[in-house]
Amino acid sequence: MSSSDLTGQARTNREFWNRQADEYQATHGEHIGRPEPQWGLWQIPESELRILGDVAGKDVLELGCGAAQWSILLAQQGARMVGLDNSERQLEHARPAMAAAGVEFPLVHSSAESVPLPDASFDIVFADHGANRFADPLLWVCEVSRLLRAGGFAAFSGGTPFEWIGWNPETDTWDDRLHRPYFGMHRWETPEGSVEFELPYGAWIRLFRRNGLEIEELREIQAPEDAVTTYRTEEENAWAQRWPMEQIWKVRKL
Amino acid sequence: MTLSQHAQTNREVWAKNAAEFREPGKRNWAQPEITWGIWHLPESEIGALPVLAGKDVVELGCGTAYISSWLARRGANVVGVDLSPEQLATARELQAEHGIEFPLIEASAEDVPLPAASFDLVISEYGASIWADPYLWIPEAARLLRPGGELVFLTNGLILELAWSVESERVGETLVYDYFGYHRLEDPKDGSIVFQLPYGEWIRLFRANGLEVEDLIELQPPEGADPGRWDFVSNEWARKWPVEEIWKARKRA
């Protein structure tokens, strides 16, 4: 997709991730490059959360695959993977990682807001703080529904409405005050220069249902007591033991 | 009727509170329009309810039964259930005054003496939806519904509860309570107990009871709207964060 076809946020985030990719992989690559699939900020094993289940023989699409840490592990478990990312620099990190792991699957350079893949071609579409966070849900949820086969499901971990309302713009961290309104939450131009998205709980529910997706689960992740992460400070982990900073939606195509 | 500990406590509290709810009950019965919550937001704008004519409806925690009266006037076959005989006495008075009759049953929503699969709609507004334990009343609501029937209830906004000050009896802008594990809040003054759950927990509870999630409508009052006698929240707060939210779920066919 040429960059002139992108929405404003897709262009901004493509540039952001092209700038950030090397540093991101240097900072977090080891944390998220574990031998088994793990979710989110605190890298909680899929074997514990059991969101995706058995992927062997399934057609699986990862939205915002970055250096393809997740996709590589799922391919090794027998999934027919496709990895999508909006940043070509992130995908340049994915290719040598795939070669090193000895797996081969298509990588698609695209925004999740308009995906150049056919309708009803996946059993599972998922993201782990991926495109779901950096693309507009009003656009990508529609795409996910289109890409899923009937009976297939989508699962994605990301931020939460509490993360949105509890973030203090003056200190650039979270505390126990209500800083930002709940109503109207949607698009956030972060101090780092990216554009991120979050919706009220009810808006997510309506958006899924409008797109023919039945709500199976909202798994709110409490930071583990012994949380280890390269993404958050100790104080932020303590906040996330009290209020949700990460959640995983799971929805199924009717 | 065997009552849970909190149901007994809440029943005693409502015995004292009922007199205070007589006048608002009277006003609500006289109101032609169906509205939601403390700002009386019109159902014609919210759209939370299905077509009512000919439907079998049970209201859990009906209090003075004004909601039931609105639904009865639109052709629904309504049954009101409430734990408080004092509240039901007001409801009976208002039934007589308005010439609208429907059955009123004294019972907790946690254990309803009505047959399974006998209703198309289970509704609650500031009723069982806040005063009964969801782990007990949601299974009862699911049991009462016919396949395809709907559960619609209004409850306190979760953010409101987490930012609630029991001392000032007002909502603040500080999160006082933890989200994880949130379940009940006891009023230290009168000992009454209200319930609320994390969003994900509601969804798990619905699905475990054969209910599909249909909607969650967070209510936002218009600018300058007057909450009347309710002074626990400012319009400014309520414009930013939800004071009330309506869940909708449907029993699997």
C-alpha cells in the first residue's frame, strides 16, 4: 500500500514505528522473544491464559506483528501464519528472525485499517499490543470481521479505558486520580509522537456486534506481584495491580 | 423466604427508607414517558428496551414499581418483585390510585418464587441490579427468561463506585477502591450493601448463565441537566465519567 492511501494516523504511526523499530527491538526484543507465546506487558504465558488455544492447522493472521516473535512461535506450533505490520523497518527485523527460527510465512506490509487479503480467509486474527492499539478500531474491527471465517475468532490485547482515564499528562504516568474523561475517548496523540486508540467498554461492545462479532470474553490482566517488564516502572506495575492497564478481548464471527 | 445476610440487612434499610421514596414514586408513576436514571433520560433516545406490547416482564427490585407501571401501560404483562414490604405497600397504593393492576411479589431477586422460562424481559433499574449479589441474581434472571428473552438493567457506573467517598456520600476524582476483585460496597452509616463487578466479570457471569452480551450503554446527561434531589454527583463529573450504565444481554435461543 503506498503511503498516500493511508489514513493520517496510519502514516504517522508508520513513520513512528520506522523510527522506533531498531530501538524498540533492542530494548524489548529479549523480553518478548521467549521460547513460548506470551501476552502483553508482563509476558504472561498463553499456556496460562489460554486465549488462542490449539493453533495447529489453523489460518492465523497477526495484526501488527513487529519482529514476528508471536508469529514465529505459532508457525512452529503448526499454524499457517500471516504476519502483518505497518512498518517496513519492523518487518526487516522479522525476516532474519524467521530465517534463524527456520520458519517461512508471508509478511504483509500494510495498515490494519485496510488489509490487502481476501474475505473469510482466517480462523484466528489476533494482536498483542499491535495494530489494535495503533489503528482506528472503527476501521480495523470492520476489517477483522471481513477477514474471519464464520465461527473464527479474534483476540487482541491492548490498553484499557482505565489506562486512559488514569494517565496524568503532567507526569506522563498513572496515579489514583481521574485525569481524562471517559466519554469521548477514542484517539490519543501520545507525547512520543504516535497515535493510539482506546474506546469505552460500551463502544467496543457495540462496534463488535455491529460487525457480526459475538463477545466471548474480556480478560483483564492484573499485573503479577513479581511482574517483570521492560515496558513499565515498578510504580506503574503497582498501579496495574489495582486497576486494569491491559485487557484482552475475544470475539467470535457469527 | 430465606434471605442472604446482605438481603436481610438491605431489607431492614429499605424498611426505614421507604417513606422517603413515596413522593418520588408518586411523581414517577404520574410521568407518561419511560426514562432512565437520575436524569430521567428518555428511553426514546436511549433505546434500551424491546417492543413491550404483549411481552411477559418481571422487574427485579421494583420498589414503588414505577418502571413496571410504565411497561404495563404499554401493554406488557408485568410482575413486580421486591424485597421490601414497605416499598410494595407504596406500589399497591399507586396501583389503586392509577387503576393499573399487576402482581407484586415480596421476594429477593436472589431467589425468585416464579417458574423458569416464563418471561421475555427481565428488567431492573437501581433495583436488584445494585442491591442483590450478581452471582445470585443473574442466574435467577437467566432462569426466568425464555430462550431469546432479554435482560436489561441499570446500575451504578463502576468508575463512580470506585471513586465513591463513604464519608462525604459523594463521588470524587480519586480512585479509592481497587478494580480487581471489586464486588460489594458497604455503607458504614446504615450498613446497606451495594454490588458492582468489573466489566470482564459481568461478561463472564452473563455467558456462564447462557446470556449473550448485547450492549452496555453508559449514560451521559446533557449539559446543565439537573439531577433533582440527588446531590452525590455534579453535572460536570457526570459529563466526564459514567454515573449510570445499562447492560443488555440475551438468553441464548
